[in-house]
Amino acid sequence: LKADIVLSPDFVVAPVRRRLFGSFVEHMGRCVYSGIHEPGHPTADEDGFRGDVLALTRELGVSLVRYPGGNFVSGYRWEDGVGPDRPVRRDLAWRGIETNAVGIDEFARWARKADAEVMYAVNLGTRGVAEALDVHEYMNHPGGTLLSDLRRANGTADPHGVRLWCLGNELDGPWQTGHKTAHEYGRLAAETARALRQAEPGLELVACGSSHSGMPTFGAWEATVLELTYDLVDHISCHAYYEPLDGDVDSFLASAVDMDHFIDSVVATADAVGARLRSDKRIGLSFDEWNVWYQSRFQADPPTEWRTAPRLIEDVYDVLDAVVVGNLLISLLRHSDRVAAACQAQLVNVIAPIRTEPGGPAWRQTTFHPFALTSRLARGQVLRTEVTSPVYPTARYGNVPVVDAVATHEPATGEVVVFAVNRHRIEPVELRATVPGATSVSEAWTVHDPDTSATNTRANPDRVVPRHQSAELSDDTLRTVLAPVSWTAIRLG
Ligand code: AHR
């Protein structure tokens, strides 16, 4: 098979937004406890944070971390997690027993150490405007008020300065504590946004979109919520998880086709609301939960006992999953004109690129690698990238291109980076890319293995690592062969 890419540094989609390389830490399973936080671990620092996980988080290139949930946030009382007294509570979302040993002050400290921005989600499930204002006062008000002085008394003199706030989580879902209709949620989100802006006009606010594009209210939910919040919020959220359904690997490999369509649909819906309101404002998308998640396994085995930090949805990812993750990042980059932020869900242990053992090692899952490489290499501007590719048939999406790709260009250095996947299960693809002005191949990596079910484990943590990709450049033309089921990144000088 053969495919061609045409691009030009003159055709720019948008700047590469660093917030695209976000992640998510929820009080769920072992993401927080024995994930980022484990006092007594051999690598733990003075705050009880695992040093090995912090190092891997920085290596992953995470720019932003959403916290504290997720479904968890819809029953969360932020004040349980500050100060010396930490009550133990039930978490209805995951049948957890929450010790509250980690709360917002600890998390903000951890995020600073990880060089990542905090994205904070307020509880609009069991709570409302007053509690959102309270947590904002605690986190962002400089001092001289009850709650800002409480923060200072608890050891954080400077405000946390969180700019990006989620107005609740997945309130369209009947599983959500405090589930609401679009109208109920839209009104609550509008009033919460108005109050938060009175407190601090410069905040960036994210309204909840649909929990996934298969929700019966998908589209109608976004339209109603945005009609009620259009002038008050900046972004609407999208959530999507992918897995091979009924063993349909061909469709799974084309998951980014669904993500493309999802993004285009939400953009169209938001712009239609804007047109009706005669507004020039454009709503951004916050794709604040996305990943591969073998949800069918979880649904077959949901938690029944109340437990603290149980092993919950600790999916082990293989090469196939890593290629899909790399392709989802291509889709997000391609939509940088409208996707303002994105968070891979989650960071550690819970459907995560980083795995840990309590008291033991931390290691990189296969999915770590395309994320880390994309975060490191995507710089400057995203280029419109035209791909001519053969297609292959899928049960879910019809005929889809075998090759998908996107490129970035750094004007300061002239460097171009091409990110490409071969979704074909058997055939390699000879790829030719015309890159005006390119003079050399600076580095080229691929995530591929003849055994697509290969995984990284505690016993063999580096079974799957990026390997050097052979690539040639002559007369502005890059030539390389994409192996079947592979993700590749090539940096050109
Ligand atoms: O990331 C796991 C869960 O998936 C989140 O808590 C929820 O928001 C979503 O349904």
C-alpha cells in the first residue's frame, strides 16, 4: 500500500496548545492513594508524594491535570480535604471509603512539583453556587477573608491561582450523583459561572457537555446547556472512551474517526447556538476525558464492597491500544483550532499510562510512549495535513483511510514533525510526504511490535518501547514505511 501527505508551513490550523497534553487525577481506585501519594514509599518526598511517579509524570509531558473527579466530584466536600481534621467519608460513585488524606492543598503542591497546571472541577451534583464560591475563595482569594485565611493557616500563603474550572461532571448521566436535565443543569451552571466571574472575572469556565456521543440526549444537551450559558462560559466538555467491541479490532483502530466526528458535531452544535444568539463568540472544546478503556470488563465486575483505594479499572494496555492512543492525539491536534484543552483519563493506575505497585516500582504502560513523544515533539503550529490513503472496511465507520496523520511546524527553527498511524492489520504502507524546505531527518520513532498484544508489566516494564524508524529525505520528500498497526513520529530539520 502507498499513501501521500501534502503539507505546507503556510497552511496553519492553529497554534499547538500545551493544554492539549492534559491528564486527570480522580479520587478513584489507586490513582491518588498509592498512585501519586504514598508516604513511606522508598521514593516518597517530604509531602508523601511518590518521586518515581512525579518523574514519570514530567517525562510524560503532562501540562494540565483535572482534579478531583470525575464521578467522585459529584458528592465531594472539598472542606473535608483541608486542615488537620480529615473526616472519612463514603464515595458513592465508586463505593470508595475516602480518607481525605489528600485534598486540594496537597494536590496543588503535587501539581507544582509536576510542572502542571491544575484544572479544578466543582461539585454541581450534590452542591451548588455557594459551595463553588467557597472553594474558589479558599483556593484563589489572596487573604483577609475567612476561607482564604484558612488556607493560609493551613500552610499555603499564596493563592493557588487556578484559572480553569469545570462546572461539575457528566450531569447528563443517570449514574451521576445529582443527575440533572439539560435545563436544570444549564441554569445551575449559568448561575455558578456568573457568581465565579463576580469573584474573579478572568477565570476560564467549562460547562458539562455529554458524557459520550452515544448518550440519548447528545446534541440536544449541548444546545440547551449552551443556550443557557453561552455568554458565561468559555468551553464545553467532551468525554470519549474507546475499546474493541465484540472483538472488532478494525473499527477500534479507527477510533479517531469517531473522535473527529464527535468534535465536529459539538463544534457545529455550539456554533448553531452562537448563530441563533447572534454572537461572535466561539465556544472552545475541553476534551477533558479521553482514552482507551475496556469498560465492558468494568461493567461486568463493578465494585460491591466499600473499600479504600481498591484496584479499580487497572487496564493493562498493549501495542494496539498505544497505536489508538497515538491516533486520538492526532485527532486532537488536528482540531487545535477548537479543542482548547484535553485530559487523558487518568494518570496513574486507573486506565492510566503510569502503573505502580504499593511499596514497589512504577512503570510506563505502552500508551505512555505516544503521549510522551507527541507532547515533546509537537511544537509551534499545527499544519493542515492532506493525506491521500487507501481505505479499509470497518463495521462501525464504513471505509476509513488506512493512514491518518497530522504535522506541526515550529517557525522559529523551521522544524516540521509528522505524526502518522497505519491502521492496517497486515499491510505495511509506503508513506511519502512532501515537506517544503526540510533538509534532514532529526529523529524518527515508531511504536509497533509484530505482537500487537505485547504489554509492559512489572516483571518486564520495557517490553514495548519506541524504536527508531528508518526514514529518508531527499528533494523535500520524506520517505518511510509504516509497519502494520503502528504509530510513528518523525522530526525534520
Ligand atoms: O474516568 C473514569 C470515569 O469516567 C469518570 O469518573 C467519569 O467522569 C467518566 O464516566
